[in-house]
Amino acid sequence: MNLYVAGAAFLGAGVEFTEALTIFLAVALTKGARTAWTGAALAVVVLAALVAIIGYPLVHVVQLPVVQLVVGLIMLLFGMRWLRKAMLRASGYRALHDEEAAFAKELDRQRQSGQRGAGIDGFGAMTTFNGVFLEGLEAVFIVITVGLSAQALSSAIYGSVAALVVIVLLGVALRKPLKAVPENAMKYVVGVMLSSFGTFWAGEGMGVKWWDKDVSLLFVALFFLIVSLIATAVLKAGRGDVSKSVGVGH
Amino acid sequence: MKAIRVIVGLVYDDPWLFGGTLVALLVAKFLLVIGVAGVAVGGLLALLLFAAILVSIAREVRAKKV
């Protein structure tokens, strides 16, 4: 078990599952559990098919340097975007993602779409499908790329399944959106992990010979973490609004 | 449609970040082709990629301050 990979997959998928749960709960409460489960189950089936279509050739057909480059690029695109967004949120230039506000908005949207009927509500099911599919798609990309890059796909799968179990159990137990989940801090950490993995594998795919593989990866991750923390602190100071400087560490 | 937007969004959400990433990778590849040592190129690649993030953040911050 590669704990670094499992941890990255756990955090990355956890953020996505938390957002999907908010939509699922809003639909379940307004349009019934059957409607919510129908949309979610359909999304899971489509995602599973996508994993097979994308994952199989990456694992069995495409040559390793090509896989490294493609996977590295995808990780960079996701990771740098997440890191950038997390830095902006942590420094107060963007509002933190508010699960309660998202939940209230979705509840309102569902209520406006009509009363709850006896059968499955098409609008509600489609909303759950969209939510679970889109958030799940990002989770799938994270699991496949992190897993393949470190040649530890099973560790990435275990990490994401653990995240799914934790989020679902919390959702079932609390029956409300998980606003206490430190989404920005999780996004920050995963952003650093994906960016460093992406740099490493895209470089390797292009022909960079890193000095002692694992040690280099650690240095790259430390570089992204330290420099991003310094940049976030500078941004906070430049903004001059300490009261809104929340996110990392919460 | 939304799924396509998520994937394409990686590019069009922030063209400066995407462009900066591409430039960093192209520069790294060029340096490798002309024979610069791999370790140096790797370090420079990490620097350039982070610079792309900073440029993208600076543009957003400046737009919000104006």
C-alpha cells in the first residue's frame, strides 16, 4: 500500500464526494430518496464505463513514456488549477466554498421545479445524475492519474473507496451537508500533491532524468508547498484583511 | 454537455494557467533536446510551472483590485 497515493486519492475524491453529497441530500429531501438514488446509480454506471474505457488502454496498451506524459499533463492541469484556487481562497481573494449555501440553493431550485410526486422525479434524478457524474468524473481522473503515475492504482482505489465510505456514512448519520469538512485545506494539499506528481511525471515522460526518483518527488512537493504558502502569506498581507484569511489549517 | 465543459474547462477557465503550463513544458523539452542536464531541467520545470500559477493569480488579483 502506497500511503502517499492513497492519501492523495482520499483527499481529492473526498472533496468531490462532499460536493456530490450536498446535491444528493437536497434532491433526496425534496424529491425523495428513490429519485436521488436513481440519478446517483445512473451516474455511477456511466462513470464505471468511462473508467473502463479510459483506464484499460492507459494500463495495458499505451507505452509508458506516453502514459507518463499524458497522465502528468492531466495531473498538472487539475493540480495547478486546484492549488491556484486554494491559494486565492486561503488569502481571501475568493470566497470559501460553502456547502450549506450550496445546499440551500439546491433545495430552493428543487422546490421551484414542482411538487414531489409518487414516482421518480425526472428533474430531481437528472440533478443528482449531473452532480454525482461531474464530481465523480474529477474523482475518477484523480484516482487514475495518481494511481497510474506511481504505479499504485490499487492504493489510489483504496483511498477513494475509503473517502466514499466516510462521506456516505457521515451523510447518512448527519442527514445534512458536511460543512465542517475543511474543503479548502484538502484542496490545497491535493493541489500540491497533484502539481508535484504532475511535474515529476510530465518531466519523466519528456525525458527528464530525475535525481533519485522518490527523493526528487519529495523535493518537488516541498517546493510547491513552501513557495505556495509564502505566496499565500504575501497575498494575505497585500490584501490587508486578516479577518477573512481562512482556509488552510482549518 | 456539462461533462465536456468540465474537461474543456481545464483549458478555457484560465487560459493563462494553461498557456503558462504549455510554455513551461515546451521550454523544458527544448532544453532537453539541446542537451541540458535532466536534473537542471526538472528544477527549472517546477519553477516555471509555479511561475505560471503566480502569473494567473496576479491577473485575477489585479482584476479584483481595479
